[in-house]
Amino acid sequence: MKVEFVVDGLTLAGDLRVPRGVGPRPALVFTGPFTGVRGQVAGLYAARLAERGYVTLAFDHRNWGESEGTPRQDEDPQGKLRDLRGAVSYLRSRSEVAADRIGVVGICLGGGYALKFAAFDPRVRVFAGIAGAYHNPYTTSSGTDYQTVLSDLTDVLERQDRGGIVEYLPAVAEEGEAAMPGDEPYAYYGTERGAAPHWANRVTRAGMRELITMDNMIGADFLSPKPALIVHGLVDRLCPPEGAEEAFKRLDEPKQLVWVDAKRHIDLYDREPYLTQAVDATAGFLDRHL
């Protein structure tokens, strides 16, 4: 069912899936890839895990999809964390949900948000990250042009602060400039494969500054004693396996790392057998810990 809940005065749109049978049941809130909306990856995983007996909530973060918020298609890390807080509050208000049995599942960029959120919200009992991007400035600043990029993006914000228009660039493009350039992101978002009615092929330039300055990896240092699952592809040039390994190393027990023999990051978005392998691993872990 389509649902709405309000966070910071903004109405967010979501899809609540409730399995048949006697409740209340454990519940999961989902956060997905960069630029994604709930009709794409997050919604697919929410549907598959609802089939395993969990109440699931996939929603559009502020500024994206059918949810309110401006500028449109703007990455707002602190806002996304507050959205997750509001999503948990909403789930806990539902009679179908066991309020003390809520987990958070993040895919791609959502993996990092889910990790940081779960670490600092005592209402969340378990974390699962799939093909996660666990950003932190120590790794994103390792490139030789980091200060130049940071300066250029700060100039964008200054122009907007002085009354200029919000500047955008394409989310994906096979060639040329894009937030996620190259053939692999385009193979999902730029084709019918990832088509969704409320997805737009653009993102604010200022939002790119957030990607290179956010620290979501810190959640790994503070999640304990909550259980943590990391599912990742053996080959992933967009969210390298080294990031998953670093997050796993910084986590305390109980924790589990599951490697999937995928060759592309987007294999874990919707391709078989990788999708089912990720769902099986996640459901098995949640059955034990949630």
C-alpha cells in the first residue's frame, strides 16, 4: 500500500508491504542507491523480503521521487538520516509491526546511510548492507585532485548562496560528464532496466560535494552490540570490495560478511542469481538476529 509520513515538515512517499498472516511482525526500512527512487532497487529488495515474512517500508527520500523537498534531486546526508528516523517512527506506529523488532537495510550508497543510522538509533536492532558504499573522507580524499574538486564544488554552493540558480548535471551518461559516468551506471539507470516513473536523470552539482565529504563509515565503530551483515560482490568497480572489507573489519561481533560472485556492481541490483543470493543471505541473517 502507498503510505505517507512527515519528517521535518516534508511529506515523504513510501510503499508499505505487509505479509499475510498473524502479526505483529518484524519490520525493515530500506534506503537505496544514489539518485534512486523506491520503484527501483530499494523497492525490489523490499518486495522480496516481504515475501520472507517481514513488513517492509521502501520510501523516497526528501528531494527525490514523489517525496517533497527542494532543491529537487539534491543529496542531503543529514536529511536522509532524519528521513530514516521518521521512517522507523512511522513503522513503530503501525499495528502490523513489532515495534521492538526493526532493522534497516541499505543498498549501494544506502548501505553507508543505513550503517550510520543504525549505529546511533537505539530503536534499530540490526543492520544489513548490500553492495554498500561506505564513504569516508579518508578514502575519498586520497585522489590527487581532491582539493581542486572540493574547491570547485564549494564555488557552486557560493554562487547559489548569492542567489544563483541551482546547478545540475546528468546522473548518468554513456559518454561525457555525469555524476555516475560510464557504461555500467547507464546500463541500469539509462535504460528500461531501471526505468521508474519518478526518477529523473539529474542531480545537483552541490550534492556531489556531500559525497566526497560524508563519513558514513564511522557507523562501523559504534554499531556494536547490534548484529551486522555485509553482502558484497567479489568484483565491484563502483563500490570496491575494499570498502566492504574495511567496514567489516571495524565492526564488532556479531557480524557476517557474504561474498557474491558478481562481476558488476549493478548485478546485485536486479540480476539473477545474485539478487536471490543476496536476499537469501539477508533473510537468513535477519531470521537469526531480528
